[in-house]
Amino acid sequence: MKEKKSFLRNPSTQAILTSLLCIVIGLLVGYIVLLLINPAGAGDAIKTIVINFMSRNSGAARLKALGNTLAKTAPLLMCALSVCFCYKVGLFNIGAAGQYEAGACLGLYAALAWNLPWYLCLILAGLAGALLGSISGILKAYRNVNEVISGIMLNWITLYITNTILSKPNVKDIASPYTLKVGAKNPGGIIPTGGLDALFPNNKTVTLAIPLAILFAILIWVVLTKTKFGYELRATGFNKDASKYAGMKEKKNIIVTLAIGGALAGIGAAFLFLTGYQEWSTTQTSVPGMGFNGIAATFLGGLHPIGTIFSSFFIQSISDGGALIDKSVYPSQISDLISSLIIYLCGFVMFFKLTFNQMLDKREEKKIVDTRFGGDTE
């Protein structure tokens, strides 16, 4: 008879517990930093960071702030899924930031210059990200160029290409460095609310992007765990030589994986810029943090597509909460510090799990000894 596995031995349980441990330690260190800056308001500041929209005075203000957080969670979730999908196949897609830029570039250009409807802009944004991802995939498959190196370089190349393309007269606002407002130039280019405006009456940026992002997370989980295609991709990631020996096309799988990861990140950009939440600044000189924040959300979510949904919301929530603290006393970047600490701690997830299992082993051994010898080990 097969022995029933302990609840604490369950990998999902351990993933949740280790993620919670990372969050607690990250918040504790953030609180200590706040104490060092100004002890008087450290408690209120860390509370504001954690509860975010709940710190608002009225119900309407809370709903609007929650809507803003959800609007930014959708693109973050897509970037996290991009990293997660590739990581499950043995690839580290640090180029998600560049693929996000490519999606913003073609998605916005299609909406503003070509006046295309939102769903076509969404498809084009995904194709742009997929194209950029496939470049890293081809370099990896045929020239063994590490995807981290090619991804980082493509991030910066794509940034300046995006700035150049979106600086066209019919796309960029003449009086500012930002692109034109999609809602004013092409109302059909805005992702519809799908009835969510009834739940968030004061916030029009809460759109179908949010449920679509969740559906993408479920789809990625199904593809990776329930399909032959997903099995072949994961097999290639575990050992590409063995998968080649088994008759799998390992080069094709590498390219397809990074292309899919790129498409997810590109769609993520469309989920932000096609909601009218913000415009692209054509003078920015740094790679958008959304792609890198996706790494935090991925690892905090236990490298699981479903867990990534909740971790993406948490990461975005504490980021928004950091913007609400008293900036005359504390830097808003304190939330970025906490996120960075969580990422760092997530690198020790395997160590935490190993330590936790060793503690369980010792407890079970002691229980067996107590049962056999009545607690007398002499």
C-alpha cells in the first residue's frame, strides 16, 4: 500500500510556505531600512506599502486605486509568464523587457498610425515580441549564444528603435515627448472594458486585459503540463542532447520557446498601452522595469503559472504602495528595494525547501524512536 505523503511534504505547500517566508523577510528588512531613515513614521510607511489601495480615505478612492493596480498587474503578469514559460523549458528569458518594448512599439504604431482595432494591435504586438524572442532563440540554437547575453543586448537595441519609430509625427505628440493618446486618436484601438467598468465606475483603464492575462496563465499551465507539445519543450530544457536522441527537434523547440515567451511579453505591453493608462515616452533612456519585475513575480510565484497570478498582483501592489508613502521623508524606491530583496531571497528557495525537509526528517525520525522505545534512547 502506497504511503500517503505528508501535507507539509507536498511541493505546492512548500512552494507557498517558502514564498511567504521570502515576503516576510523582505518586508522585515524594508521596515528596518525605514526605521534607519526615520523611526517615527516607519510603521505607517510599511503599512501603507503593504495595504496600498486600502490606505485611501473613501471607498471610491480605494476602488480607483485598486483598478490602477489591476491595470498594471495584467502586463506584469504577462511578462512574468514570459519568464516562467521559458524557465520551465530551461531558458532564462531576461530579454522579456526588450520583447515588451517591441510589443509597445508595433502595438502603439498600429493603433496610432494605422488606426487598427485593438485586437489586431494586440496580435501585432505579440508578433513583434515573438520576432525578437526568436532572434535570441536562433542565436541559442544554431550558435550556442547564451540567451541572457543576446537578450540584454536586444533590450537596449529595441529601446532606441522603439523611441525612433514612435517619434513619427502622426504617432508622437508635438508638444511633449509622449505618444498621442490612443483613446483620442483611435477609440477603436482601446481594449474594451467588457463590463468591468460597472465594478470600477471611476476607472476606465480596467479592461478585458485583466481576465485575458489570467486566461493566458491558465493556458500556459495547461500547455506545459497537459500536452505533448509542452512535454517536448520541457524535455528539451532538461537535456537537449537526450531529447534529440529521442527524435525531438531540439533546435526548433528552443526557438519556439523563446518566440512564445516573446509573444507573451509583447502582448503584455499592449495590455498596458492600449488601455489608455499611460503613453510611451520617446525620450526614455532606460529599459522599462516591467520585464525585470516579471522575474520577481515568476520566482515569487514558485515558477508556477497559476502562482504567478497572485505574485504579480502582490509585486505591483507593493510598488504602488511605495508611491503613496511620504516622499519628503522616505524614497518611493523603498518598494523596489523590498521587491529586490524578495527576488534575492527567492534564489534561496531550494535551500529553504532543503532545510525544511531536513527538519521534517528529524521530526519523523524522533517520532519513530519515541514510538519504538518509548522516548528512551539509552
